[in-house]
Amino acid sequence: MKRLAWLVILGGLAYLGYSHFVRTVSAEEGQVRGLEIEFRRATDRYISANRQAGEPGLVILADPETAERMVKDVRPKLLELMKTLTEEKAIARAQKLENQVLTFFERHQID
């Protein structure tokens, strides 16, 4: 019985790993995924830059303006891409990303 439980658990983990890392996505989903990755990197850099800006002596290294520009650059790219999307999954994923971008803008008071 224990072995069966472990097989079910390992099978579930293998399926999740496959669906997350190996599963092929369409070209449109791939483009949206690329923007998601770009947004995630930009937000990480923005948060890191603001955190460093609060520490004395690290303001020069932080460069929060560049990080903010990187975050702002994602939305126009996303809006352009959304005009060309035709697949429902890609459209839903793009709308979810747009909501994340707008929420980030509101939360950090970015215009």
C-alpha cells in the first residue's frame, strides 16, 4: 500500500514537471511567456533597486529609474502583442499578465 501511494505521488510530480517544463506551447503562448519572464525580471530588478536605494551608499548602484523604465516597457509590448493574438489560451494569459502589470503599477504608484 505504501508503494502504491509513493507511485501515485511520484507520478503526480512527474506529470507536473512535464506539464511545466517540457510541454510544448504554441508560438503565441511562447511570446506571452517571454513577456511574462521579462516582466518578472523587471519587477525583481525594480524591487531590488528600491531596496538598495534605502541603504546608505548604494543609491548609485541601485538605479531605480532604469528598473522603473524596464517595468514600464513591458506594457506597450504586451498591448501590441494582444492585438495579434488569436488563441484563447494566449489571450487569457496575456490578459492575466496585463492585470498583473496594472496591479504592480498601482501598488508601487507608477504612472
